[in-house]
Amino acid sequence: MIGYLKTIAAALAALAIVFAAPAQAQSNWQGVSRIVVIGDLHGDYEKFADILSDASVIDAAGDWIGGPTHLVQLGDIPDRGANSRAIMDLLRRIEPQARRAGGYVHALIGNHEAMNVEGDLRYVHPGEYAAFADRRSARRRSQFYRRTMDYLRKHPPEGGLPVFDDAFRAQWDLEHPLGYVEHRAAWAPSGMYGRWAAGHDAIIRINNTLFLHGGLGPSFVDAEREAMNSAVRAALRGRPVAAYSDILTNQEGPLWYRGLALNSAATERAHVEALLARHGVSRIVVGHTKRASTVLPRFGGRVVLADIAVPSGYTDPRAYLIIENGAASTIHRGARVALTASTPAETCAYFARIAALDPPDGPNAALQATCAAPDSAIAIAPAP
């Protein structure tokens, strides 16, 4: 099976359109006056474009107007939604525009970017395949089918070869819809989006804030930021570093750790303080784990969760984070709410202002009931 996967990867890579990777990003910026932070998108292009427009980062034509703003997207662009390709294309468009204007676009690497590069396709939305389909897709899929069957005939599985009849082909086509081959080629390490993703960072520091997708667990508390970034990029390019050979899947690594979002203060506070000290920051901003339908502060605001949950039956609040001249605010349903949460009283006041912007009995009403102890509050269950 391993040999089969390698052969398939090689076949797909041969179909990839290779684009030059963006210039290697640095991981530390100081003196940035305005930062716009957007959490997990999962193929929701409309939300992404609306937020960028609302934050005065792009104009109606989709061009950068943010000047020296730093835009941080916390990873998990693909999967679960149909329009991840459109999101990535917009990011690729505005990256050079932002640099020319003195700003920066940080498209951080999340676990779903890594999953797509590595071929873990459990959460790919059918529309993501369809976005790659064109008039030659049927021919490419047939070529891919023949290569796959040739390999299976030369390397039959332990249970024996299946019957390659019409029913088998029909099922295979269902599992490999039009656009599948092009999607896999584009997400290969040498493909358009695989190369693009691997040209970014997983962890960055801007001013006094650390940004990453998931978090860092105890086994990564002493790891150097540059070493982790280099290891993630190398692994995405198929050349893992021995010291961090499992960094793309390690549950305590930067792409997967959920402790900052889920663990109680009693078990996580000391670890949070250690991470802050290690990276010389006063705040950590992460995505990856949905706990509320807004930007959620924890640990007295020293951890901020920016992956926004949208429970069934509720409208998306289009919530995101802005940090201007060191002061953090949540934009929630178009209104700006100062994110002050250093004390329980401030946290309660923040939750009350957020809940007041929601419909009656909205999804954040429960936060008020637990606002005195938000670090142990239970809101929305996490998704993979």
C-alpha cells in the first residue's frame, strides 16, 4: 500500500502546474500598528471577502487597500466548504500588493493545509474538487484510473484483486469525482497550492503577540520558533527534519494542540505562562478549536481564541480580531467591542456586550452564565 500511495503521488505530481513559492517569510515583526486576524475559514469565501472589506483591507475589486496593515489568517482554509480555492487565490493576489504598500499577509499553516498536502481527504468538500474540473478532467481521470489499475495488477492486495467491472468503475468514479486529479496535483508538494502553503509559517510573532493555528503543548514549550517553522515547511515538502519528524501530526505541535482552548485554568495556566515567557509575548492568538460564536478570551486575555463557531440555526456573526496600537478589539456583527478581559469583571462585561449584539437567546448567551470563570466554561464542542 505504501508503494501504491507513492506511485499515485508521483503520477499526480506529474500533472501539477508548478508556481514559484513566495519569498520565505520571517517570523518576527515589531512596530506594526494595525493587525487584522481571521480564524479558520474552511472554504467560506464570501465570509472571508466580507471581513476583508469590512476591515478596509481590500476594495470592491479585491485589491489591497490596507496600507501597512498586517493580515493574519490563522490557517485551515480548506475542507468542509466549497470555495477554498477562491480564498487561496485571493490571498495569493493580495500578498505582493500588501508588501508593496508596506503591509503583510500572513497565511499561517493549519492542520487542514497539512492534511491536504499529505492526502488526508476526509473533510474535502465536493465543491473543492469541482472547482478544479475543466473540459479535460474526464480524460485525466481515465488516465489516472488506468495507472491505478496497472499498479494494483502488479502489486495485488493481500485479499486479492477486485473485479474490475462496470460496477467497480462506477464506484471508483464516485470516489474520484471530476476535479479530483487536478485537486491532488495542485495540493502536491510540487503543486500550485502545496508549494504555496509550504512557503509560509506556522508560528509568527508580531509586536507582543504570538499567532499560530493550534497551540503548543508541554513537549514544545522550549522549541524555537524558527526551528518549528522550518520543520513544518520541510515536512510539507516531503523532507521531514529528524528532530521534529511528526510535527505535522503531533497532537502537542503547532498545528494540532487544543490545550490552550480546552484545558482548565488549573491544568493549563502554568503552561500558558511558560509559553508567554519563552516567546517574550503577552498574548497568544489561536484558531483550530471552536468554543464560542465570537472571539473568546481565556486566561485573563493572555490567550485569545479566534475560531468562530456558528451553531445550527444561527447566523454567522462574521467575528474577527483587530489589534491597533496594542489594543485588541473584536468586530462582532459589524460592531467593535474592546477585548478587555484581564479581570473576571472585565470578562463579564465583554461577554455582555457581545451577547447584546446577538439575537435574543443567541449562541453566546451561555457565556454570561460562566463569565466569572471563563477558563472552565463549556461552549461549543471542538471539531477536527
